[in-house]
Amino acid sequence: MDHPRRILIVSSHPLFRDGLKSLLHKRDGARVEIVGTARNTDEAIAALKTHAPDLVIVDHDDTSINRDEFLARFIEDQQPMRVVLVSLKETGPVVVYDRRTMAGARIEDWLNDLEIPQPKNALNESRRGSMKHFIAVAILVVIVAVLVNAGLEALGLMPVQASAQAVPIDNLFGMHVKVIAFLFALIVVFMVYSLVVFRRKAGDTGDGAHFEGHTGLEIAWTILPLATVLYFSYLGAGALAETMRADPQAMEVKVIGTQWTWRFEYPEGNVSSNTLYLPKDKQVLLKLSSTDVIHSFWVPEFRVKQDALPGDNMVKDLRVTATKTGEYKVRCAELCGQLHATMESPVVVMEANEFAAWLDKEAKSIPTDPVERGRRWATQFGCAACHSVDGKAGIGPSWKGVYGREEELTTGQKVKVDDAYIKESIRTPAAKLVKGFTTPMPVLTLSDAQIADLIEYLKTLK
Amino acid sequence: MRILSLGFTRGVIAQIIGSALGTALIVAIRAILGMPNNDLRDIEPAAVFGGFVGGIAFMLGVGSMDDWIKWMRGIATPEYHGPDPNKPRWQRYFDVDYDHKVIGVQYGVTSVLLFLLAGTFALIFRTELAAAGMQFLSPDLYNTLMGLHGIVMIAAILTGVGAMSNYLVPLMIGANDMAFPRLNAFAFWVNVPGALLVVSSLFLGGFDTGWTGYPPLSARAPLGMQMFFIGVYLVGLSSILGSLNIIVTVLKMRAPGMTMFRMPIFVWAAFATSLIGLTATQMIGLSFLMVLIQRVFGMGFFDPTKGGNVVLFQHLFWFYSHPAVYVFILPGLGIVSELLPVFARKPLFGYKWIAMSSLAIALVGFFVWAHHMFTAGMEEYLRVPFMYATLLVAVPTGVKFFSWVGTLWQGKIITPTPMLFTLGAIVVFLFGGLTGPPNGTVATDLHLHDTYWIVGHFHNTMFGGFVYPFFAAIYYWFPKITGKRMNETLGKLHFWLMTPSFWAVTWVQMFIGLRGMRRRIADYDPTQGFEPAQLLITIAAFLIALSVLIFLINLVRTMRSSERVTDNVWNSRSPEWQLPSPAPDHNYADRPFVVVGEPYDYGLPGSTYVAMQTGTASARAE
């Protein structure tokens, strides 16, 4: 026997208690440990909890012990424990009660036995009880998962799908939603079920079942999620590759972000625009860059997103094949300073022939009047975001009457706004800031001819 | 001058004087050299120097370095520090004190105050967002408040983590204090000048970058940006020193018989957290310091016109800032694992698996940072490997959830307020966790990145991983700290008001995020039809604020009441509950204990976790 049997003796007679104690010690030595004695029913019931004996020996002849009450309390708990009623007056076999089954057995057998015999029907009963819980939970999990998934799908989570690249993304997201619905249902149903079914009854001060874990289960719920996430990574890589699939016939468009406007340049036809015009069903290779801080190109209906970075060697690619004609907006998705929120530009998807016509018209429509050209550059380079033409101060000085005006600089110097100053202010914006304006302008890529046009336009703003 | 006898006031005054002197010194040098000092941009180097000097001045003024200075001068200091009998007891909390329990409470109160501040920032800009168009904030102020909400919340969480680990770890492992009590006090107090500097940015032009401070935007932002950098630097220093202290304490100061696998599970969480804090925090300090230096000395680290690379910053930044989210959540998950067995009256299911899953999350967390950069323009071939690494985090996290469910199964569950918040933490964090994988697979992230979906997702992880467990911890250990128990009715009201409001906020956020709502924008396009949703989010946010107000009322009422509860009010097996409440100075000095059983053997009659000797005069050697 690997550990001594813990025994509690219950009797109001000291002779019974001490006599039995010394007898057991003499006979069984280290195999038994008398963990305590109790003199009445209350003490005995309390000792059941505090001493957790394996065996309780009760004086059968002691009428001061309320045997019925004691036995009623004794069978309440699930802890393996037995009670034996011993009589000094009467002869015959002693009665042993097992807490779990209340089936009789003989004390000598038990003391010599290594294993506490587990009656088979009791074990099956507790297993059947567990199975009942598991089946109930499994049914509930399936119901809740299906309902959550159906609800989310009915809600319509994604906006209009308007690009070829959106298709693999939406498909993958749909699979994610299914897994989310299932796992959410699994955990929450188990929790809520436990809270309802295994809630402690009022007045009960006992503890729950004592089990510390299950290595097999732990391994299972490590391996299965591992397999799932590896599979999802594999799917994710496939979907990513699909969004990046290159069409060698793709049309190139340069996308230039500047605080807080977008500009789109079409190398075919040397056209530039503040509205992104795209032909339907033709892949467009966007070449993204920034003149100042980080911006991010995102049209929610196209799904794909890519940051536009400053730096000559940092031009980034993004491929979009628009599939639905209509008007959308490119919305800057990377915080880019004060007016980030308003950095949105229209996107127009047209039929291929309409697009060709637009591009052709734009290429031929560059005005001959320098003032008109200047106005055009001012629009395209987004000057109006900071410079008003009506005298209102913005992020930068208003252009109304700016040409020829004398301005005071932050250094206290005075400067006349002439061709040279305007050119310097565009090329190196931080060099001479006008007093009252602290944010330097971003460096813009205007050509000398464009600057000349712009100056002509400024002269007209009286 | 009664007020000057408080270390806190001395520190703040020293910081103000130090900042002024430091700034004046550089301004004077610039003037002598003939350099301009006309506006904030000119005096930026002076203000940065002043900021650092002010931080050091605070630490000297508060007295956090007194003992070290004495040692340098060859003066001995007493080994055992008790409360000063000549001062009222409350004053300990405003002075440098070496008792880990006092420091834990100091962290906790700081955390709650920072929470209220950051929450107030959120309510202000949330109100602005209730309708399209700009109503009462300027875009600049919106951006600053939004960035401050983020960074002050992070400071609040870090100090909250400090509160839990400082108060609990020594008590749970049977130590009488932390391994380095002076370092512990230093690590707490350095948060205060840090927080003051961060908040001062509001008055120095603000910053328009959000808490992430990406250059080139942060290289061009107003002076407030620099104060933000210095403040974060100091708070980060606190993390590093605090983590070091926890690691040494856990490894060296455990009671006899307390093997690593017999520690209360929260200690494992605090230990894993500290491994991250000690090794990763340097990187955010470095990345912000590089921008600071770029601005002051004109270096070109992240300046493309000087050959710098803007993506490099993001790698450095996220190398800390991703593991940092595990610093935020691991202690909270530890609280969940700690409280569930107490209220399910059942052993923690799979103790070793839960302990190891914390370490696994900490480890894997170091290899996933670039998932914040899938659209950032880093090398394209990095995206797929980082996707695989990112999704791996789901595995140890899943082990925790399944084990928690296993703990509840067939328990005898009771649901007082701390248990409600524990269960709330599980469900909210579950939702935060489940909405993570769509951001982890690159293709879907191309759509989700930088939208309100992400905002909803991480608020779920932060609430489930920190806010709910922190409230659970406050309700649970409040009787330990004060001997008084917080009101149950108000506690339940707090829970049942906060939870639906929180779901309303984040579910709606995630939904409109999918539909095209960008994050971090001061205003939004009314044609997208998000106005009703934004109004709903704002109303729900105010309801969360109301629930927190109820919590504060409960806190103050309980503090004022004189009703005491029994020492072990939750009938826990953990050693700190075997002590009188409030816990005595020097914890177990008079009651050393030996670990004789497993920590969570609820339901095993007759078993105990620790055997405590009471009344022994001989204190165990420190």
C-alpha cells in the first residue's frame, strides 16, 4: 500500500475511540492513519470536510449519534469515502457503506485491497451524464454558429465589389467569417452552458469536480488550430498572389500623393488629372509615390491598398482591374497630417472606348493661353488645398493679389513677391516663410515652364 | 509649507524648474552664437534639452535617487524601510516608498487617472465625430487628441500592468518585497515626468501623427512631437526597469517549495510579460530617439532627401510595438486564469499548458511585427513569411481559451462582480482574437488595414485583454488592499452597463470599417452614409463613461465606509489571502510559509497550497 488509509472514528465513548485507535495501530501500523476522532454528529460531519478521511468508523451502539442524519450528509458529496458501522454488542459481519454506491463490502477486504473497487454501473452513469452535456452543447454550437454566419452574410459586410482583385479577397474574408462564427459559438456556448448548468446552488458551499487537465485534449486543441492557421496562411498566400497577378498589357498610371491631394499622370498622351479615370476590364499598374509624407491609396470598392512613400527609389506598384463602371473615391488611408480626412479624389470607371476618347481629348486639350494653363496646373497640383483665391488665409497665404505684394517673413525681413521669389518658394519651400505661416509647403515637381504658367495665372488674381 | 513635504509636489516643481533652466541654457548659448530664438521651431533644441533636464530634475526632486546618492557618498542606509511613524500613512503614497504594495497602489492610482484622462480625450473627439463636418474641433486639435488618446491609454495600461505585477508577484510567491525595492520606486516615479511631458505636447503645438509617430510626418510636426518622444522615452524606461525587477524577483525570491510550476498562474503571465518588456522596449525608445535626433541635429535617418528610408522607422517601431500588445494583454489573461478557478471552485484546467502558452505568445510575438506593414511598401517577399508567423499566435492563444472553458466545465460557478468581469474578459477578448486572423492573412488585410475594422478589433483585444481583467482585479483584490469589499450592486451595474455599450461601439466600428470608414480621420464623407453609425458609437461611448463613473463612485464610497470583511473573502487558496487584510508591511516576515500542495486544488478535500507558520519572531532572511 503506497499511502496510509485515513481513518476517522466517531463515538461519544472515549473507550471506543481510544481502544479502536490503539487496536488499529497495533494491527495495521503504518497502513492506517487516525486523522481524527469525533464525539457527536456535528463534529463528525465537520470532520468529513476538514480531514477528508478514506474511512469513517461509527459506533453502532452509541444512541447519542444521529445515524440517519449523518448518513444523509455523508452521501451528498462525491469524494470517494466509506463508512463502517461497528458494534461491540452484536456479532455478525460489519456493514460498510461506500459513499458513491452505498454498496456493502467487508472492511477486512477493503483494508487489504490496493484499489478502491469502482462499481461499473456508477462509472457508466457518470459518463452517460457527461455525454448528455456534450451532446447538448454540440447541438447548440452548431445552431449558434449557423445563425451567426447567416446573420453576418445577410448583413452584407463588404461594400460593392468593383475590381477583379476584390474577388479573391472577398472569398477569403467569407471563409474567415465562417471560422469566426464557428469558434465564437464554440467558446461562448460552452461558457454560457456551464454558467447555467454548473452554477452553484444557493446554500451550497462545496467545490466543483476535481480534475486538473487532460493532456490528450490539450494536444488536440493545439494541433487542430495549428493545422487550421497553416491552411489559412496557404489560402492567404494564394489570394495575395491572385491580387498581384500581372497583366503584361497593363496600362501604367502614376499616382502622386501630396498633402492633401492626389494627382494622376497618364504617360500615354502626357495627360495629368486630379480625377482617376480608369477603363473597365483593363488592368492598370499604379505607380505610387509621394512628394512629402506617407499617404495610402485606397478605393474601398477595389479593396486593395498600398502606401505611397516619399523617396526616389520608393515607387510602389499596385494593380487594379476595375470591373464595374461608376464613380468611386480614392481615400488616403495613412494619417498624413492636418487635412488627412479630406484627402479624397474622385475615381471614374468608364467603358474602354469612353476612356480612350477621354484620354485623347485631354491630350489635345492643353490650353494655349498661359493663364489657363497656369490655372490648370494650380488645380492639378492641389494648390487650392492651402492657398485660397478669395483672400481667406489657409495653411498658406491667399493668392488674391499676391503677385507684387510685399510680405514680411518669419525672420522679420521683407520680400517682394516676384518671379524669383515664387520660383524659390516652389523649389525650396522652407527657405523663406511668410510670417504667420509655419507649415512649409511640400516640394512639388513642377517644370520651369509650368511655374511660368502659374505666375501668369497668379498675376490675374487681383 | 505642508505641501512641499510631499515628494510628488517637490518632483513636479523640480521638473518645471529643471525644464525652464535647461531651455534657458540652450537659448542663451544660441543667443551668444547669434542664432535666432524667435519661435517654437527655433528654440526646439533648447526645449528638447529642457525636457530631458526636467525629467531628471523630477527624479531628483521626488527623492527616488536619494539612497543611491548616499551610497555614492559612502553613507549607509537602513536595510528595512518601513513607513515613517512621524507622517500620516496616506502620505506614503505621495512619497518615494520602497514597499512593493505601496508602489503597486501608486501604479494603480496613476493608471486609473491616466485612463480617465485618455478616456476624456476620446469623448471629446468622439463628440466631434458624432456628425459629419467639423463642429468644434480644428483638424489639428483632433489629430493631437486622437494621438494623445492612444499614447496616454498605452501609458495607463503599462502602469496598470505595473500595478498588478508589483502588488501581486511578491505576495504570490512568498517574497517580502521585490528584488530591487529602490529600482522599483524609481521605475514607478519615472512614469510621472513621462506622462507630464506627453500631456504637455497638447500646449506646445500638439502633434498630428497619432501615437505611432511615423516620419516623415513626425519629422515635420510641431514641437509637441518632441515632448511626446521624450515622455514616451521615460515611460519606456519604466517598463524596462520594472521588467528586470519582476524577472529577478520571480527567479530568486520564491518561498521554499514554490517551484516554477507551483507558482500562481498570474506570476507566469507577469514573468512572460517582463521578458518582452525587458528586451523589446528599447526599440521604441530607439526609433523615437532617432526621429528626435533627426529633427534637432538634421540627421537623415528617415529623410528621403538625405538618403534615409521611411520604412526603416516602421520596422524599428513595430519590433517593440507589436510585442508591446502582448505586454498589455498577457497580465490580463493571467488575471483571468487566476480568478476562474476561485469562482468555478475547480482546479485550473491544464496549468502547465496555460503557463507555457504565455511564454509561447511572448516568443512568437517577436516574429510578427511586419504584419502592421503589409501595405506599407516593405519588400514584398516579407509579407507571406510574416503572415505565417502572425497566424501562429492563434495557437497558444487558443490553448488558453479551451483551457478556460475546461476550467468552467462541471465547476460550481458563482458570479460575484470580479467573476463577471473575468467572464466578460474572455468573451470580449475572444472576439478581439477571432477578428485578428483576417488582418493576418495579407490579401484581406489589404482591404482592412487602416480602417475602423482595425479600430474595433484592437479595442476588443485591449478591453478583453486588459480593461476587463483590470476591473476584475480591482474588485477582487480591493479587500486585500483595504480590508473592505466594493459594493456588489454597483459593481454589477458597472458591468451590465459597460458591456453592451462596448459591443455597440466596436461592432459598429468594425462594420463601417468594412464599408470604407478610414481610421484616424477628423471628418468623414457624408455620402458614405456613416452618420447614424457614428452617432450611435458616440452615445455608446458616453454610456461606457457613465459606467466608469459608477465604478469610481463605488470606489470612493467603499474607501469611506468602515465596514470590514474577513481576511479571505473569496475563499481563495492563494498565499496572499492567508495573510490579514490589508497585508502587513514586509508581507510574510512574521509568517513564512512552505508550499505543500498545488495552487488550484479546489475540490480536493484536505489539501492546502501553503503551510504558514504564524507568530514566529524570526523573520526569514531577505
